[in-house]
Amino acid sequence: MTRDRARIYEHETRTRITKPRLASAIFFEQPAPSILREVAGPLIKPPTQNIALIGFMAAGKSAVGRNLAKRLRRRFVDLDRVIEKTAGMRISEVFVQKGEAYFRELEKKTLAKVLQGEKQVIATGGGVVMDDDSLRLLRQRALLIGLTASVGVLLSRAGNSSKRPLLQEANRKERVEELLRQRESRYAQAQLTIDTSELTVDQVVEKIIQWTTTHE
């Protein structure tokens, strides 16, 4: 082989070797960060404020709150359970032994203490919004999410348990409707309201997360 032919052969051999390597390097190159964001969708940015769930009894506040806290890796606070721990008795027993006025005052003080914390998911009691100071504090210290459901669903979920002191009436349906009318304007102050009648807990949680990412 002459020197000229040898040089041509060497050049062609190098070209065949290096081109596949170059193509491989391009194929496996990571896309730019902006492209990755478009493919993966927007990243969830959990809110830094407290999230407080308000609504009538049996609307799903405790179940939704517990699961929402897990998704956001937050501390979950069930206000009624904190009150029971403070009082040393169940809510129903507080109503019987101390009366509703005593309970509401204890509820107000407990809420104020809980709201001193941050990045919590708080499930409130159904009547907490009836106190002006408590409602004002909730709006100042938390994103306010309202949960609601049809009267039939609320009654079905509540059952006949004695744990619901405000439903110890002969006509429970009329009692629920009456309380809802009394509280309607207060519940309406929520920044987001979700009807949970036909939704699963996970579906409600997902709706809240989607909303909070853009409304903090």
C-alpha cells in the first residue's frame, strides 16, 4: 500500500469510529432544565401557611385533613381531639357536664394556641366559625378551605352516635338544616369550598393541593 492510499485508509477508519461515538454522545445528552419541567409538568409547591378545614360535622374535615397532612408532610391537628385532651373528657361529655358555652370558650382558646404554629393542617370543629374572633384569626393565620356535603350525606355519615351532641334531636334532618342556615354565611368565607358528597378523600385532597399551589 502506497503512503497516499495508507493516509486515505487511516482517515476513513477514524471517521467511521468517531462518528458513532459523537452520535451516541448527542443521543444520551440530558435535555435542558426547561425541557424537563415541560415534560414533567409544574412542580408542586406546598403552601407555607397553615391550612384550616372548616365545615359542618361529617363533611370530611378529619379524614381529609389527615391525608392532606401526609401528602404535604405537615403536622396534622384535629382541634376536637386537642380540646378533649385539654378537658380530659370527650366533646359529648363536655357538652353534658359543662354546657355548650363552656365548650365554645375552650374551643376558642385552644384554636388561638394551635394557630401560633405554622405549616399545619388543621381540622376544626363545625361550629368554630360562629365566634367572630376565631373566624378572624383563622383567616389571618391560615388558608381557609371549606368542606360541604348534602344534608342526606351528612346525616348518613354522622350516624346515630351520641358523640354528636348537637344532633340529639327527634328530627335530626331539620336540626341539620337549621344549623346549616345559621352557619351558611360563615362557611362562605372560605377561600375554597369543595362539595365532598360524591368525592373520595383522595380526590378532595388532590383538589386542595392543586388549588393551594396557585393561591398561597
